[in-house]
Amino acid sequence: MLRAVVTGGAGFIGSYVVEDLIRRGFHVRVIDNLSSGRYEYIREFIERGYVEFYNIDLKNFNENVSHVFKDVDVVYHLAANPEVRISISEPRLHFNENILVTFNVLEACRLNKVKLVVFTSSSTVYGDAKIIPTPENYTPLEPISVYGASKLASENLIITYSKVYGIKGLILRLANIVGARQTHGVIVDFIKKLRMDSSKLEILGDGKQKKSYLHISDFLTALNVAVDFLMSSNSSYEVFNVGNDDWIEVDDIASEVINGLGLRNVNIHHLTTTPDGRGWVGDVKFMLLDISKISKLGWRPKLSSRAAIRLTVNELLRLSTFKYL
């Protein structure tokens, strides 16, 4: 039986990756300090013996951390602080939880001779790209948030460990991934606000921010396509954009949430926090990834950005997972 470690495996994306690995016959070890993850997402798999759970803070490296990576075939490194806005006010948080944690994970992989590391990076590494859709070989990479910088630094650590220590590295630069278990982001934010007061909705920025959104189900198929490709190739590492081939404005997302809640006559107010209408300092206003590289491997998203958002709104409102938000 193949063995995998999933860091951040109780989180939104991580818990879906855990489920998918179990379906594919893996035994999974999950490392999560539950700072943003939910034990409930993986409780069933732990109780049924498919998952070993370790409540460990990866910022602290020791023999107990390294031991979890023993005799493991692949590590899916998803543990990170995902809040872009927090990096403006608390940059050290993203250094510790993103860069330091990635280094510690790589050290555990090196010491235990792990063959493959899969890393969920971010479209934020591109900053305000001047080429849209933005390809993987776009330069210069100039993040405009500490979060984006932390993801780029982590990418470079992975590439270096790949070249120096022979660990294959798969770097996935993600658009906005959405789905039923997400605990933050614009959709969750809008639902929370409208549940508090259904007569009005405050939107950060001018509402014209335009970005790409991908449903978790499409992400999982892309993930497996990319992993299979790298494992069968002679490359030491690969970088893939993973997103949709279209995008949607924030105002349109608000409309989808309002319609999903069955509301009418909602007064929308735009809160201007930057001169150019961004949601906050460090927010990339326009993001659309060029996904032609991974598409050549046979993957395409099944749901458009709007369809992914609409489905996610319905999932969040229908499923009990929203009670954890």
C-alpha cells in the first residue's frame, strides 16, 4: 500500500485531497494543528483506520515530526496560512507558517528520502502581471503581498531541494479554489454578512476586481493529472498553473450569493480602501492564469468560474459544514 503525508490535511483543500488519496488506495498520514482545519472533515477516515492523524505544529521541527515522514512515498504539502490580508498587518505570521513550515517539511523529506513533494502555491506569486492570461514562464515574478512572497520563497526552496537532493517537486500555482468546506474567501464573507443583515452588503473595493475561480472537484482531477505526469517524466520538478479559462467580477459573485440566498432589494455598498479599487493593499485586482500547459496533458475544467461559484454557494448553504464558519 502506498503511503502519503498530507500537511494541512484537515483543511478545506487538504481534506478533499485526503479523501481522493483514500479512494485511490493510499494510507494517509495527516499533519494539522487545527488552527484553521476541521477535525470533523476527516474524523470518519481516522475512525475507520484509513488515516493516521498527528496534531503537530510544523513550525517546530524535531524527531517526532521527522518520524511521521518515515517510509512515505509522497508528501502533499498544503499547510499554510491562507489569509492574504493578514500578511499586511502580520507579515511574520506568513514567514513562520508558510516559509519556515515549508523548510521543515522539506528537511523531513530529505532525512526520510521521500521521492515526491506536491506543493500548492498561488497565483499571487505573479503579482500584478502585465500578461493576462499569465503563463508559468512569466517574468518578473513580483508579488505584491507577503503571502505571495512567502509562496514564491517556498517554491524556490522546493526547486533547490529537488536539484540538490533529488526530491521530485510538483508546484501548482492555484487560482481561487472554491467548494463546500471552505472557511474563508469572498463567498463565505458575503454569506456571513448577508446572514447578519440581509438588507445590505458591503463589498471591499470597487467590485470590478476580476479573477478566476475553480471548483474543488476540477482541482482534484488536475492534481492527479499533474502528479502522474511528473512521476512518469525525467523532470526533477514541474510548475503548473491550475485555474479556470475564464474569470468573474466580484459584483457578479455578490449577485450569485444574493440569488442563492433568495434575497431581493439588497443595498450594495462599495468600501473604497485603495485608490485603484482593490479590496485591500496587496490584493491582486485582475487574475487569470494561462492553463494551456496542463491542458496539453488532457485536463480541462468542467465548471466555469461562475458555475463553480454558484455550486459552491448552494453547497455551503445546503451542507452542515457551514456551521463551522
